[in-house]
Amino acid sequence: MNRKHGEYKVPGGKLVVVDLAVDGDLLRDVEVSGDFFLEPAEALSSITEALEGAPANAGVDGWAQRISAGIPEEAQMIGFSAEAVATAVQRAVEGGDA
């Protein structure tokens, strides 16, 4: 499995970085980082869990829906969004070798 890397700078916001592997048609070993703020910080694991095992061809809308459904209701994404993370995933999947 080749590691892939994708980045997305939210206009007027923060940088979102995603590193992952594609195994068959599924996302694996997903890591999300960046200079964004997330409260509570533990919600980051909910984002990665929502993406782990997701179809690699789900697209930005599909991944964003998984992230939105997976994070705790009280979580606050400051300077980024589920769509921003999904865009970074898309960039990684499209060939951003790590």
C-alpha cells in the first residue's frame, strides 16, 4: 500500500492535511492533521474513524457526509469543515504520494 498525501487550504481559514493509503477500493491508515482548531480535541479520532474503511471512490460529498455523521454533535470545527477534510482526502486519493 502506497501512502498518499493531500492538503487543502481553506479560503480565509486553516490548512487541512490528510495522509492515507488505498487498499483495494478502501481508505486505510487515515491520518488527519493541520493548523485548524477542533473542540473537543478528541473529536479528531471521530473524523479519522469516519474515513477509515470508506470507499476510495466516495467523492468529496460522500466523505463529508461520513465525517459529519461521525463527529459528536457538540464538536466545533473552527477554521475548517467536513468538506475541507474531504477535499484533502480527494487530493490524496488522486495521487498525492507521501
